[in-house]
Amino acid sequence: MSTPRFYVIGFGALMLFDTGTQISFKLAGIEAGEFAPHPTWLREVLLSQWTWTAVLGYLCAFVTWMTLLKHAPVGPAFAASHLEVVMVLIVSVVFFDERLSLMQCLGGVSIVLGIVCLSMSKAEHPDDA
């Protein structure tokens, strides 16, 4: 049985990798500029450090996710993996000066409340898988 520390470190790493990947894709898009169906644009994207940082982030997130799934209950693990969406919203506001709509805010709150509810349910019924 895994310890709470394992879950905190594991899901923290997963959130970091997933959020970093999404931010890297954003930066690669900014660097490449507006889409143009031209080999020069594709070359810019493929040679961007941010594209390769995103690929590395996906690989790290995949390994982290597979490791967590060996030990964590699937329901709460799947829900907690969506914290990345909330983190990307926060990072987008702080670092990219983006504005959130009411629906985005409600969606983020819903994700967090869902994770809290699943965690509380799992704490009350630890034998359920």
C-alpha cells in the first residue's frame, strides 16, 4: 500500500509535467506565429525548443501516470489528473495575461469540488477500489 506522501509527490509531479507540457505548447505556438501551411512554418515548429520540451513533458507525464495507476485507486486518480486543467488556467492568467470566462471559472471550481468529493468518499470507504 502506498503512503499519502507517495500520492502527494506523484500527483504533484504529474500536475507539473502536464502543466509544463501545455505551457510549452503555448510558447511553441507563440514562437511559430500564425499557422501557415508552408514548410517554413512547420520547420519552425519542429525545431522549436518548446515543442521538444512539450514532447519530453508528455513522456514524463506518461511514466508518472502509469506509476500512479499501479498504486492509486482509478476513480480519484483520474479525477486528480484533471487538476492540470485548473493549473493551466491559473498559469495562463498569471503569465499570459489571459482573461477567464465565467464558464472557465465554474469549470475549474467543478473540477476541484469533484476531486474533493471523490477523496472524501474514498476516505469513508477505503476498501472500495
